[in-house]
Amino acid sequence: MTILALLLPTLLAVRVQAELEVLVPELPVVALYGTDTTLNCSFPLAAPFNLSDLSIFWQLTDTRRSVHAFWDGRDQLLDQGESFVNRTGLFHAELGSGNASLLLRRVQIADEGSFTCFVRVEEYNSAALLVLVAAPYSKPEVTRGLELNLRPGDEVSLTCEAYGGYPQASVLWQDGGGRNLTDNVTTSAVANEEGLYSVHSVLRVAVEPNSTYSCRLLNPLLGEEGLASVTITAQNIGFPPVALGVTVGLAVCLLGLLIALGVVCHRKIKESEAAEAAEGCKDNEEDESKTAMTPLKS
Ligand SMILES: *[C@@H]1O[C@H](CO)[C@@H](O)[C@H](O)[C@H]1NC(C)=O
Ligand SMILES: *[C@@H]1O[C@H](CO)[C@@H](O)[C@H](O)[C@H]1NC(C)=O
Ligand SMILES: *[C@@H]1O[C@H](CO)[C@@H](O)[C@H](O)[C@H]1NC(C)=O
Ligand SMILES: *[C@@H]1O[C@H](CO)[C@@H](O)[C@H](O)[C@H]1NC(C)=O
Ligand SMILES: *[C@@H]1O[C@H](CO)[C@@H](O)[C@H](O)[C@H]1NC(C)=O
Ligand SMILES: *[C@@H]1O[C@H](CO)[C@@H](O)[C@H](O)[C@H]1NC(C)=O
Ligand SMILES: *[C@@H]1O[C@H](CO)[C@@H](O)[C@H](O)[C@H]1NC(C)=O
């Protein structure tokens, strides 16, 4: 008796709740940023019903903010959340067949979260589904610091960058043999106004000739998104092309200077020989001082 008395309300509740079945996807719905997505919600009914008896409320589960409402046979959008204005719609032609799905246009990062679909046709019920937003990153790019005169064993910084994605991606660095490099890696992410991330990862390695380093970008929702790599060749180490160019340039300059010096010396020697012969050297000196005095006189 007592047990039955305790169970009865529960049994009744289950029976009443079961009157109207509201079905939504059990797995999170992954929506691509900027695209349109459909949030499925259906209520299978055996008997046909009058549309004016149907009420549908789509709400944010946490805040109960209205996403889209329908009753009295039409959309009711007066108290719709600001961020959803002009972005929602029901499939009116399908309402009669138990389809209360919501069309959500131009998906934003802020749309991520739980949505509740509430349906009433005499009886009522609701169900919640989770929306996850995904945005693909740009192709990752690897750049190398501008260190010159690298010698084997020197440390070099490699930077891998990608932007405009969601959610936060992880970066996996690998060497030429496909081994994971996890030491000396610093990865950070910054979100822009729309909530899209830029990822920045720096790997510091001791260089060896002919070594390749790759950066793999892994988006938890979209899988591997991109791969970029850089190879440090033997040329980059020891005698980089830039330093080589500078050295050659300097050598050419030096040679030119030496030749010029030689020519000048040769002339001077010849001149002094001539001066000795016809005291031209003294005249020359007087001429020079005259020229220098002229501006002072005038
Ligand atoms: C929505 O429902 C339709 C029809 O049942 C199905 O084909 C589609 O895969 C569903 N979409 C999601 C995201 O569950
Ligand atoms: C509801 O109708 C829309 C439009 O025809 C369709 O895309 C969607 O898959 C339907 N959902 C279900 C659960 O049947
Ligand atoms: C649906 O309900 C409205 C209002 O209650 C009524 O005027 C209309 O005749 C009904 N339509 C049908 C097909 O029963
Ligand atoms: C919604 O669309 C209407 C008509 O196109 C437009 O006047 C209004 O500014 C739009 N509102 C927003 C928030 O985009
Ligand atoms: C490298 O790391 C990734 C992700 O952490 C893992 O899936 C993979 O098995 C690792 N590979 C090696 C060779 O350790
Ligand atoms: C990480 O950096 C430390 C200190 O600079 C260095 O001793 C070590 O070899 C580096 N590890 C790898 C895997 O490059
Ligand atoms: C680097 O690679 C080049 C071409 O692949 C090869 O000729 C050279 O011997 C390699 N050097 C080293 C130190 O492995």
C-alpha cells in the first residue's frame, strides 16, 4: 500500500510527460560559422491537429531568452533576443506534420550553447539540444627567425601561425621523422571581436643540417586542418647566403681601394720626380693657398 502510494505520483507524472513526445538530436549539432543550420525538433502526433492550437517556443536553455516563438497560427517575435533578429525561421509548411525545427541563419560563435525546443498541442513537452560552432582556420604558415651565421647546435625559433578559426586549435610540431616535438613549444591563442581565434606557436630547436620541422594544426571539431613545414638546409648553417654576399661585397670594395691607392701612389711618385727637376711642387702649393684665400678677400 505504502509503496504504491509513493510510486503513484511518479507513475502518473511519467504517463502525463509521455503524452507529447518532443525529439531533438542527442549528439551536439556542429554548425559551421557563417552558414545556415537547422536545429531539428519534431513531435510525432498520430491525429491531425489545428495549427492554431500549436505553440512552439525556442529558447536559450540557460537564460530562457527567446530565440523564436509561434502561437495563434503565426510567428511571435516581439520579445525575440536581439542577436537572433532576422536570423530565425520555422518551416511553416512542415508544422502540421510535427516538424518544429528551427532554421538559424549566419551562425555566430555566440550561438554556441544549449537550445530548448518547447512544443504544446494540448499536452506539452520540451527537449534541449547542444549547438557547437566550428570555423576552419587559415592554412598554417611557418616562419623562421632571421638569425645569421647559424652553426650546428645553435637554437633557432620557428613560428607557426593560423587565424580565423574556432574552437581553439592545438598545434603539433614534428621533426622530419614524424616524431612529436613537445619540449620548448609555446602555443597561444587570441580571440577577435567575433570570437574567432588566431593561433601562434613557437618551437625552439637546436639546428642540425637538413632538418625539417612541420606544424600540424588540429581543430578539435574539424580534425586536422593544415600542415606546414620548413627545412633548414646545410646552406642556412655556417655560411648563410646573405653573409656570403656581404663578404664578397666587402672583398670587392677592398680590392678597389687597393687599386686606387696604388694608382695615386704611382702618380705622387712621378710628380715628386718632376718637381725635383723643375721646382713645380712649390708653385703648386702657392696656387692652392691663393685659391683658399679668395673667398675671404671679396
Ligand atoms: C535533421 O533531420 C533530418 C530528417 O530527419 C535528418 O536527415 C538530418 O540529418 C537531421 N539533422 C541533424 C543535424 O540532426
Ligand atoms: C524539418 O523540415 C526541414 C525542411 O524541410 C528539414 O530540413 C528538416 O530535416 C526537417 N526536420 C525533421 C526532424 O524532420
Ligand atoms: C482551427 O481553430 C480555429 C480557432 O479555434 C477555428 O476558427 C478553425 O475553424 C479551426 N480549423 C479547423 C480546420 O478545425
Ligand atoms: C532585419 O531586417 C529588416 C528588413 O530587412 C531590417 O529593416 C532590419 O534592420 C533588420 N534588423 C537587423 C537587426 O538586422
Ligand atoms: C603525436 O601526438 C599526437 C597527438 O598528441 C598523437 O595522436 C600521436 O600518436 C603522437 N605521435 C607520436 C609518434 O608520438
Ligand atoms: C629545449 O631547450 C633546452 C634549453 O634551451 C635544451 O637543453 C633542450 O635540448 C631543448 N629540447 C629540445 C627537444 O630541443
Ligand atoms: C643535405 O642534403 C643535401 C641534398 O639533399 C645533401 O647533398 C647533403 O649531403 C646533405 N647534408 C647533410 C649534412 O646531411
